[in-house]
Amino acid sequence: MKLSLLMYLIPSLIMFGCGVYGFITRKNMIAMLISLELMLNAVDINFAVFNRYLFPAGHEGMFFSLFAIAIAAAETAVAIAIIINVYRVAKKVDINQITKMKF
């Protein structure tokens, strides 16, 4: 039984929408980072799904998704290191209250 394309795209759209909402509404840097990762995972699902439906014999979408996951992991490590340094200097991770790192 072959599932419809919408069966994969609707959860991906919901994930992406939740990520955008979380990124816009949250003021905590960790919550914003989690929302960003949620958006990236939704995009990875789209890469894999469109590759499967457009080019069933190829694996380019899968490899691109794996590459994007590896890049997202490296980006998360760097972002967490930055957040830890901001917390050491400012003693908070709320983006509205951080003013010590401006200069």
C-alpha cells in the first residue's frame, strides 16, 4: 500500500509551523534553538519525501537529509557553546535582558 504524498507533508507542515511559532514567541535562547531544530527536521522530511516520490530509484534526498542532520548537529553544538558563554557573562539566557554582550 502506497501512502499519499500528503500523509507525509501534513505532519512536516505541522512540525515546521510549530517551529516557526516557537521561534517567534519564545524569549529563551534554548527554546529558540529547539524550535529551529524542529524546523530543520521538517525540511529534512520534505527532502526525503520529495526524493522518494520524484525519483524513486535515487537516494539524493536521503543523502542530503543526512548531510543536513550532520550540519544541524554541528550548528547545535556551536549554538549551545555560545549560549553557555552568554550565561556565564550575563547570568541569564533571556534575549530581552542581555545587554552585556553588545560591545
